[in-house]
Amino acid sequence: MNKTFESIKRGLRQAVAHQKGKARGVRVHTAAPLDIQALRKKVGLTQEEFAARFGISLGTLRHWERGDRRPHGAALVLLQVIDKKPRAVLEALS
């Protein structure tokens, strides 16, 4: 357990140093912004169909498309996968 604690502590210190702009060699993974409306049109679905197919509330999808909100977390990952491999995702869900 001591190794685990030390690893977590080291990671937290690195995160704090990075936040303060002091860390070197830190990898930061950020998702590229997505045009949700263009993505939906790319797969050829209406808002209602897209929301239902991928388990997103219609209201949330509309907010994303208007730019009022941005997807994050698992929703952002799903949208990125849909963007890269739309047919594979649609096939997997059918």
C-alpha cells in the first residue's frame, strides 16, 4: 500500500506543479473541439435519431449544436469515436 500511496502523492505533486506552470515533461491530453451538428449530419441522422441512437438527451444535443454547452467525459469520447469510425459505431449498436 505504501507504493500506491507514494505513486498517488507523486502524481498529485506533478499535477499541482503543472497547474502552476512549473512542471516539465508532462503530457496533457486534450480533445479537439467537435462540430456536433456536422458530425450528426455526417452520419446522416436527424437530431431525434442521433440522440436516440447514442443515448443522448435531445435537449443536451441541441445545446451542444448551438454551442451553449460542450460535451465532456464519456460523451466526448463517444462523439470522437463516432467522428473517427461512424459506421463501426452504428454497426456495433445495431
